[in-house]
Amino acid sequence: MAFPYKVVAITGASTGLGAEMARQLTRQGCKVALMARNAERLSTLAAELGANALALPCNVDDFAQVQAAVARAEAELGPIDCMVANAGIGQKLAPGPWDPSVPEQILRTNVQGMVHALYAVLPLMQQRKHGHLVGMASMASYQGLPLDGGYAASKAAQRIFLEGLRVQLHGTGIAVTCLCPGFVRTPMTDKNDFDMPFLLEAEDAARRMLRAIARKRRVYNFPKRLAALVWFGQRVPRWLFDAAVSRMGAGPTKRAQPYSQPRP
């Protein structure tokens, strides 16, 4: 189905799912505001996509930077009627030593970064009584796993925040969608050293997400087989779950390198 919005802002747009969504949107004639920290990658992508794409380097950790990027996008592209808060990071929380700065940064970028993106456009959408706010959570938001609690917690916080915001904005003309993808193949997930069940290609995942946004889905969990597996895992007795997955945190301690969205 045709995408119903004319001007779309995407954070974390320099690579992965953000870049792929931008490509598909510009092919449909949408104007896209590309937001990310990496100015060089953004410029390269904007040049690839043509006149309908605008590179806006900014850090979602900084609300003032996001506000400035939104103001420029509205001035040059027109009113933003869809914001996709896609930017995110993650890192394994390996013990020895325990470093609180790691989960702190994950939570700040994933949760507060999403809030910054949504709140930068929300007052404008409220004035126009029209718009769509989209947050990128994850299937990981439904279950905590060893070494991954920081990432999963951030995604759970995003999902719950979006649910509350959706109810709060009901009847205002502003829709809210929470996207919960499973594993998606990107340059970053190619570095993962563990099995990724039901792995999707970025083009396929982006197409599914844009369709869910167009249909104004409240929450979109995909792929279905992974969603079913997660549903089952939530209903396994906790003593059995603990025994089965605790082994995932065993073995030599290693400090993992950060990875970026998308990752479930």
C-alpha cells in the first residue's frame, strides 16, 4: 500500500534499517530528513537518494541538536508528518569489572534519544492535529537474557513509553506505533558471534515496518515465528527458564564491542 505521509524524519538513518527505510520512502516520492551522528555517511546517503533527502547530522542524546534538526527539516522539506525514532545502541553487560556507564549509555541513547526525537516534533504535530510517531523497540523488550539486560531493558522501556503515549494522544489526530523487529541482517549484526533465528534481510524488514506504519499498527512484532517463540518463552516456568538460559552468561569474561540498531 502507498505510504500516507509526505515528509518523514528518521533518526539513526546513516546505516542499517534507517537507511533502508529512507531508500524505500524516497522511491515512493516521500521527502526524508536523515538524522544521525555520522555526517559523512549521511551526506553519502543523501547524495544517493537525491533532492528529496536532507542530511541533518545530530546526536539524539542532545535535545537541542534534535530540535535544531527538526526546525531545519520543516523549513526545507515542509511539515514533518511522521517521525521514526530508529537510533539505538547496545553492548553486552559482561561482568568483571561491572561498569555502570555501559547500561547508562544504552538507556540514555535508546530511551531518552527516542523521547528527544518524538518530543521535538510532537508540539508541531499537536498544532496541526496530524502526525505519526514511531519508535523502534525490539522483540528483546519482552524477555531479559544474560549479558543483554541493558539493551532489553531499554527496549522494554521504549515499548511501555510508546504505549502510554499512544493512549494519551488518542483522539488528537496523532498516531503512535511501536515496532518490535527480530534479528535483521545489517553490517553490524554480521559481526554477531551467536545464532540469530529467523534472520531477516534489511530490505524485507524495512518494507514490513513501513507497511505497519502505513496501517497505523499500534504494536508490530515480527517475524511471526520469532514472536511465537518469545510468547512461549514468557510462559515457561521461571525455574526452567532460568536453568535453560543461565548458561548463556557462562564462560570467559569479554568486553563486547558496541553494536548499533537494528538488533532484537
